[in-house]
Amino acid sequence: MSIADNVKRVHDRIDAACAKAKRAPSEITLVAVSKQKTVADIVSAAEAGIQHIGENRVEECIGKIAPVQAAAPGPLTWHMVGHVQSRKAKRVIQHFDIVQSLDSLRLARRFSRLAGDSDQMLAAFLEINVSGEASKHGFAGYNWYQDNAVKDRLLRELGELFELPRLDIRGLMTMAPFEAEEGMIRRVFADLAALREELQDSLGVSLPELSMGMTDDFEWAIAEGSTMIRVGRALFGSRS
Ligand SMILES: *Cc1c(COP(=O)(O)O)cnc(C)c1O
């Protein structure tokens, strides 16, 4: 299977999931996650129509951006989807268009200050750890609708975050639990969608995007309201 064939197959899957959910495929942005993949692979994806690229390691990605952009048919939007260490925040701002993995108030403050230094706004998603898995990054959101301490903390921290001047928060992002079954994965996606409503109502903010769904679960994410899916293996093949 070529990457172009894979892009077509993923679009077929998106179309089928949207038909089932009575949604329009145009509501879904496909981000191709190219970690561990080569410049040639990313260029092939771009030639097949991919416009959004996701990477999870700063150093690995920075080396790929210039050669990809030199060969790609048009400009690509680069998304950081992995955890960002404080000391790498500056390089992330310099090279990426969107940070999907804004996972703490401390990092948000740092990004806002750095964006101010270079007189720019940083587009970002708030990563929420809805599954509660300890291995996952994100603002603690497990069981937020039943656990008032979790909800109060989220509202307090995110309320403070939305006051930061240089962040353009587009929406929420989450990762499904590993190796869980459908019901559990869908509940995580539904919880994130409900949290978006709660934050919009309680904080008076607008959060148009929900970034959720990967190779193994994006149909369920689309059924639960995802507007952005992050797909790696179904486009580029398995990783080592
Ligand atoms: C790797 C990765 C993806 C893509 O995962 P696949 O299972 O290969 O589709 C999506 N989001 C994040 C944050 C990732 O690190």
C-alpha cells in the first residue's frame, strides 16, 4: 500500500463514520502524525492532499520541516502533539504553528511569555487527561462531572489560563486509554465533549475544536463529536 492509497482509505473511513453520525466530512480535519517517518514519507502524504502534520518530538521534527516544505506542493500546518518540556518551549514556538499538547498552567504561562517576546499569538489546544491513566499528560480530568474537586480545580486553573494574553486556545485534546474496549473509549471521548460544553458555559470562552481519535479509534471519536483526528499508522504504516 502506498501512502497515497492510505490517504484515500483514511478519507473513506472518515466519510463512512460521518455518514453514520450524520455529520459532514468537511467538519473533520485530518492531522497526519509522522513521528519516526522520513521526509520522503511526509512529502508523499502532502502530494496526496495532506495539509496538517503532527509530530511529538521537537528535535526530530525541526530537522524535517525545511526539507519537507521545500519539496511539498504547498505550505503545511505543523502541530506539536507530544509533551513539551519547559526548556524546549522556545523552539516549539519558533517552528510549530499549533501546540495540541498544552498540558499545564506552568507551561501555558511560559508559552504566553515567550509568544509575547516574539510579538505573536500561539494557537493551542488544552490537553486533558480524561482516562486517568498515569502515563498520560494533561490537565487532570478523570471523572470531572462527578468529582467536584476535579471540576473545581479544572475551572480554576483553566480560568487563569484563559487570562493569559498570548494564547489562542482553539479547543480540547485527549488520548483514549490504551487497549480499552469500545464503551470505555467512547466514554472518554464523550467526557471530553461534555467538558467543552461546561468550560464554554462556565468560563464564557469559545472552544470550537475537539482533537480526539487516532488510527484505532477515530470512527468512535467522530461519533462523539471530534473535529480533528490525529492519524499515524493508518497513513504511514506501523512504527518500530
Ligand atoms: C502517535 C500519536 C498519534 C497517532 O497514533 P496512531 O495510532 O499511529 O494513529 C496521535 N496522537 C498523538 C499524541 C500521538 O503521539
